[in-house]
Amino acid sequence: MSAEQLPMVVPAQDLPERVRIHEVGARDGLQNEKTAVPTAVKAEFIRRLADAGLTTIEATSFVHPKWVPQLADAEQLFPMVGDLDVALPVLVPNQRGLERALALGARRIAVFASATESFAKANLNRTVDESLAVFDPVVRQAKEAGAHVRGYVSMCFGDPWEGAVPLHQVARVCTALRDMGCDELSLGDTIGVATPGHVLELLSLLNEEGVPTNTIGVHFHDTYGQALANTYAALEHGVTTIDASAGGLGGCPYAKSATGNLATEDLVWMLHGLGIETGVDLGRLTATSVWMAEQLGRPSPSRTVRALSHKDQ
């Protein structure tokens, strides 16, 4: 067997046949970069990700430039990639952000909630309940406009200020977003402290609370090296939407202990080895992350990118 035939495909029982990767590199991955990334580079990044076979690529955030300067070019960027035949979700913090996004033709919207009071205060400058009250009209207006709405829930597995987060606390925020009308929820392990048993317990509780597995995505960080193990646990539960960031880009500007997202290449390597379809060309994706790393002036943290790009040298 040659290196080109790796990973060897050995399916495991009772796992999904196909997974949709929700690519967050262009938004979550770049938002914490201190040096401004040119808009044209961001657009090319998104185009290359689409060419690699990713069908859901989170493009940008319509947040006030003061809060996330890296994404101040949302109005310029979105029209540059709007012709792509892929889903291009955008994050909106409030009704003003939603109106800006809808005016440019965005039809997949995301709102960003917190499971803990400390992070809600740090990230949103509101309590959990106050932030949910802000999102309610946003979700309603987005749905009235025919948009698909995703609800992010951060700090689902641990909080840098509060420590362990009770499962029922996470479930309360998730069910509130569901009741507002969110089509999909993304469970965020913002500081990367989750372990597989914890993941399974939360998913089971959400099912008991009436949140179907097919409306749940998972968003793992690899701070403690657990992202793929946690992903596997989610797959065992039946989750088929996995968030990942090309090249492992990203962190969280409001939680300093948060390191990079699960690298899309590392995820694809595991999924392809399990015989799970993704539609992603790993070679093209790796080349894209190598190119983006060159734009940023540093190597990719993805182990798969490093392994495959080293073989090409």
C-alpha cells in the first residue's frame, strides 16, 4: 500500500455514513488574528475551501468593527464570494447585524449565546437571559426572511472562570434557542476541556429535553488533545454535523485559555479512515491550509497538514 492509499479504510459499526463539515476557518479561525488579513486573501481562502469540497463555509461576522476588527470588512467580503454554490453562514450579534447581512443576500445566519454568566458578560456584556432576549427578535426576523438559523452555545463543557458547567445549565440555553426557532445548535467546547463521556451525557440530556440529534452540531477545541476523541463520541451518538477549522486556525479572544479549533484536515483523515463520506478532497484542503499559513507567516498547527505537506517536500 502506497502513502497515497492512506488512511486505510476500516469502517466502525453504527457510525453515520456521511458527515457535513461546518467549516469555520474563514470566520472563527481568522477573527483573532492581530494583523489584518486582506479582504482579497479571505475571499480566495473561501474559494479554495469550496474548491476542496467543503459545502458549508462560515464566511464572516456582521459585528461592530470595534469588537472584532479583523472582520470589519464583512460588507466588502460577502459579495466577493456570494456566487459560490455553497452555504455561507454569517454570524450576527443583534438586529442591526442581521439587517446588514440580509441586505447583502445572506440566507444562513448564526447567533452566539453562552451557557455561563461569566462568558456572557465577557463576550456579550450581558447576562445569559439578557442575551437570549436580544437574540429572540433576531431569530424571529431571520426566520421571517426565510433564513436558516444556527445557534452557537459556548462554554458547554467548562468555563475558565466558573469551572465545571452543569449539564442542565447548558440544556436550558439550548432549549431556549430551539424554542426561538433555531434550526440547528452548535455545542461549543470553547476551552477544550470536554471528554467523551461528558459529550455523550450532554447529547443524551438534550435528546431527553426534546432536542433531536439531527439538529445538533459539535464544535471542539483541541486544548487538551481531546477534540478527535470527543468527535468520535459524538459520531457514536449519531451527530452528523461537525465544526472544524482549516489548518486548525482559531481560538477565542474572550477566553485566553482557548487554543485552536479542531483542524479540518485532522477530522477528514479520521472520517475517511472510518469510511465516512465528507465530499472533501484532502489533498486540495491541505494545499489550501499550507497557502493560508504562508499568508499568515507561520506553519499550520494541524498535524495532518504538517505530515502531508512534509511528504510533498
